[in-house]
Amino acid sequence: ACRGWGRFRGLLWLGGLGAVVWAASFGAGIGMLLPVLRSLSEPEKRLSDYLVDEADKLVSPGDGEEPASFWGMDAETAAGWLRAAADALPADAYVQFLLALGVILVLTLIGSTGRFVQSAGAESMTIYATRVWRQRLYRRVIAMPMAGLSGHGESDAISRTITDVNTMTQGYRVLLG
């Protein structure tokens, strides 16, 4: 049933990895926008201050809420990482802002590369599947007895086959991204 797809197993994994990298980079970039926008709206508050505030919120959320886990770490460990990142940032607010924009740029480039890998893999698999289907169906149309083509001819059957395979190709593109 899926004889030809075995050679694309690596490409499927690579495409999936590309999609995950794209999504993670997009999420991280969006997550960094809030601190950057806050530093623009509140120039007296640096990004390092924002990280320390977030670390404090993790450790003591307030109003009877329990400290949340952060990527599988307990709240204290996550807060320690945030404070260490805040300490590693330069003291100048402008340099912090430029550094944050640089990180967003790098995340955008990584995410775009992941999206390209995913799209290229999906397109390769779609072209391969379309070619296989057209070959199979063309062989069947050519091998049909003349009685099966009564009144329509081979060219009509081939034209309908191409149209149907084009519809399947669109489905593959939607399925694979």
C-alpha cells in the first residue's frame, strides 16, 4: 500500500522537526515581544527588571495560588534561571533592548529555516506521490480494452485522470503543510 513512502521516512522526520522548530521559534519570538514592548512603553524599566519581576511572580504567585512549574522545573529553579539571565544582561537599557531585538531576529531566522525545511520536504513528497499516481493510472488507461473506452477514447480518460490526480495533489499539500 505505502511501498514508496519508506524512502521518505527521513524526509518526513526532517519536515516534522522543521515544523516544530518553526513553531518553537515563533512562540519564543512572540514571548519576547511583551518585554520589548514594555521597555518601549516604560523607558525607566529595563529588561532585566522585567525578568526579576517575572522570577518573583513564579516563586510567590499570590492569592492562594501554588507556584507553577516551568518547562518541567520547579518554580525556584526557573526563578533562579531568570535571575541569572537578568544578571547576565548589560546594565544599559538601550543595549538590553538591542540585544532583545537581536535575539528575536535570530529566532526569526531559525524559525524561517525550519519552515523552509518543512515546506521543501512536503513539496518533494507531494511531487513524488503525484508522479506515482499518474504513472499507475496512465498504465491502467493504456491497458484498458477498447470496449471500456467506448465513445470516449484514451485522451478523455487520461485528461480525467490528470484532473483527478491534481485534486489529490492539492489534498497532499494540505495534509503535509
